[in-house]
Amino acid sequence: MAFAKTDGRISTTGFVLLTGDVISRPAELVEGFGGAVDPAQARANAKRLMAIAQQHNAFVIYGHEPEQWLTLRKTPAFYA
């Protein structure tokens, strides 16, 4: 069973932002996305996502961050 709220909030966790491949790891924000096809556009997209995260005080889950993965809840634990 899946359910969502219209404002994007998970009831007790709050807002969660899944960056996917837009920001694979937080270091990319500092490194500047040099490996992207269009680094300037990648930086602009990342800046926009992080502004949204900050605006909503969101919990950010990066697409490919091994260190963060170790700290995330996994089955049977969950975010609610």
C-alpha cells in the first residue's frame, strides 16, 4: 500500500528530497560537476534542488553516496 500527502511530507520524517543522479554525492556540489555533459546546467539544477531542500528543511538523500547509505533506514525500518 502506498500513500502520499499533497504537500510532499512524510508524516513524522517531514520533507524528503531524493536527488537521484542530479546530485549523486554531496561532494559534487563542491567539485562543480566537471564530469557532466553541461557542467553549468548541472550546477544550476543542483542549486535549484538544494534551495528547495533548504526552503522545506528537507532530508536530502543523494543518489550514490556510500557513506550516507550506511546511515539510512532500510527494511524492516522505514521513514514515516
